[in-house]
Amino acid sequence: MTSGTHIQRSVENGIARLTLDSPPLNILTRALLADLRTALAELGEEPTIRVLVLGATGKHFSAGADVGEHLPPVYAEMIPEFLATVAALRAFPAPVIAAVRGRCLGGGFELAQGADLVVAGEGASFGQPEIVLGVFPPAACALLPEAIGPARAAAIVFTGDPMTAAEAQAAGCVARVVPDERVDEEALALAGRIARHSAAALRVAKRALRGPARGHRAAETLAAAGKLYVADLMQTADATEGLTAFLAKRPAQWTHR
């Protein structure tokens, strides 16, 4: 297995593995996201890859993006970079399995939404807590409504409440729930079942499942959500206040109550 600064990678028997390697919480910094985009681009050029498994070192998949990088002026670059990473994962030519243990929150959950299948540990938790900080999850707002329906997506985004792995499976966000200690093993077993098949057939099947119209629509909605975040949300006092209050570990003081 080779590794970059923040990402480990390996390829064996048609199965590629990318592992977030910034424990304990695998916070999605701009540097980590850049390494992930590079790895996805390079692996995407290898025609023998039949399936990709995205995992993480340590007890947690990812607790989300770096809150400090959401503040002015960095957010203007960070948000487009984050959305480009989610888009690159969705566009990976072979099927993608996310192997999730522990916390899968905020940007971590949005990253998992870019996968085709999610294998989760029984103790995993999923959620979009951004609204608590006075912001919103742009990738989730673009992807979740079509994936699980608008009502369930609205409940996840508007409440900010976490879901258990079982609840996430019931909502349609998770394909399989397994014991925590078997997450990697079960994800690789599923990858092995997929990797038995023709790489060409798998890639065309993925394109058919996503559909040209859905792929185009997802790209448009991701871009639109990013524009709303940068051009509208971050112009409000509440967005900066919520993020600053979180970093200062104090209650936020909203402009309107």
C-alpha cells in the first residue's frame, strides 16, 4: 500500500482502496481533499479497476470538514474544492463502496453520499449538523433529495439530528450494516463479489444506473448549492457567527430569533 500525505492507496485484483489517513477524526481539510482528488483522478485512468473501496484509519470515518476553513476568506475556495471532491467521487468510473465506522458527519457524510454503496458498522452515526452552526450542507442538499426523497432529506438537513446506522439504512443511505470490527472485511468481501465481473460491464452499468440526465442534474445542483453557499449564505451575519461560536465553544447569538 502506498500513501500520500493524507491518503493511503492500494490496488489488488481489480480492487482499489483509498483510505483517509488523518486520525482520530479524519477532518476533511483542503489538503486532504486535494490529495483525495488527485488519487481519484489517477486511479480513474486505470481500466483494470473494477471497484473502489473508500475507508478511513482509526475509529471514525470522518467528523466533517475543517470548520475554520469555512470562515472568510477561505470559504470562497474551500467550498468549491469540497464540492469538486464529492463530484469526483460520484464520477469515478467504477463502482464505489464507502466503508464507514464511527462518526460520519457533516462533510464526511456528504463524501459518503458520493459512493454507490455504503457498508456501515453498527455503532456508526450519520448526520448533517451544519444547520446548528448557522450554515447548510451544500452537497447533501444537492444529492440527498433524489437519493432518499425530499421529505427525508429535509428532516436530515433542517434538524441536524444524527442517525444511527440502522436508521440510515432504513432511510436508504446505507446498503449494509455489520459489526463494527468487520466493516473493512465486509466492504472488501462485497468489493470482491463485484470485482468478479467485467470491468467494462461494471462501468457501463454504473453509467446506466446514474443515467445521463441524473448525472447532469447532479452536477448542476452541486454547482447551484455551492453558489448559494458562497454568494448568499456567507454574506449573512449568522453564518460567520455560528462558525465562530463553534470554534470558541460558546452559544451562537443569532440575529433573528
